Amino acid sequence: MGTVVLDASVLIGLVDPADTHHRAAVVTARELRAAGMRFLVPTTVLAEILVAPAGHGLPAVEERRRIVRTAFGPTRAIDEDVAVEAARLRARHRSLRLLDALVIVVGRVDRAAAVLTADRRWADIDERVHLLP
């Protein structure tokens, strides 16, 4: 059994049937769960996926939080080890956003089997990065 870190693009795809990545995210998550993988959601990813619901008020935010917590458990806090490594990664890849670097580095620090994203710009940054089909 291994761990897969989920990026916001994947989580949004999972919870929003209208999202471009919905079908791929659902199929891929089902396959990974059936293979015994567990999922990890960094707190920064939670913040990203709460932006749209926040525009609709606190009940929408709480509903999205409940969905994520029920499906994936508690989020993974960003600690100093992750912060330092994310800064180093960002220094090497200047076009990489800090929030994206944090997700990738959670995968490194926690020795995840994969970091799952729909963001094709991450493909050559780390060997753990796997793109949604």
C-alpha cells in the first residue's frame, strides 16, 4: 500500500461533475483506491478548493470540507521541512507557483508513491508526478 498526494486540480475534478477533469479524476481515484492506495490532501490544496465555495458562503465551504474529510481524512499540515524544501524547489523552477511546489514537496517529504495532478507543467519537475489521463 502506498500514498498518493492529490493536487487541487484532481480534487476539484472529483467534486465538480462539470469540471473538465471530472471523469478522469473519478476513474483514476477509483483505480488507485482499488489498488490499495491511500490519499493525502495537503492543507494548501484544501484552501485552493475552498475558494469557489467561499463565494457562496460558509455553508458551501463547510459542505466542501465535509466531503473532503469524509473521502480522504484529515489534511496534511505544511510544516517547516515542507516549507524549506518547497522554497528550494521553487528556487530551481522559477515558473513553479509556491502552492504547487508545496504539493510536490509533500510527496517527497512523505515519500508518497505519486503526486496526482492535471497540471502538465509539473511533468518534468519530479518523478513522483503523475498526470491525469
